[in-house]
Amino acid sequence: AVVSTQSTGETEECDVPACIWDMDCYTDNGVQYRGHKGVNLEDDSCQDWNKDFPIIHGYHSPEYSWAGVGSHTYCRNPSPESENRPWCFRDNFWAIFTTWAYCDIPKCSRDAFDFYKF
């Protein structure tokens, strides 16, 4: 696959389909993850990043747009200095003691996807 970066116009060739990498799995600490998973490991739906209910927080866009945070309920990692994978706030009013949880998203590797296995 050829991956093109619009901001710099650079291209990079790799053997991983761009439609999979950082969409169905995450790389490094998950900051680049842009998939559509919206349920965390606690099986709660994720709270919209731009809303402060039921959990009040400070991760709103545009301040955290670099991490993919916006008006959606998808898992992201806007705190790579302390967290090592995508997570989200629990959209659960009763989650007072555990306000967020990691998401069940696999780390990208050739072993995680059948079409890479030979």
C-alpha cells in the first residue's frame, strides 16, 4: 500500500493496507488510532468527547483534535504521556468511581489479522 500524507505531500510504501492500520488496530500508544470502536472493556458505550455528561472532563476538541478527539463516541488516546492504548469515558451515570476504561482494540501486528498469515 502507498500511504500519502496530505499535509506534507510525502508518500510511504509499506506492506500493510492503510485501511486496516490504525483503524482496526492501534500502533504504538494508540494516539494515531482513528477507528470506530465506541465500546470499552467494561462494555459501556463511550461518552461523546465534546460533552461533559455524565463525566465532566477536559479532553475537548479543538484542543485535542491532534488525538482525533471530536464530536463522536469513538475510542482515542488523548493522554499518551500516561496511557498506552485507546480508551474512552464511560457513558454511564453510575460510573462514579471508574470514569473511563480502555477499549478492546488489538495492537497492530501481522498475527492479529488472518490475511497476513501465510
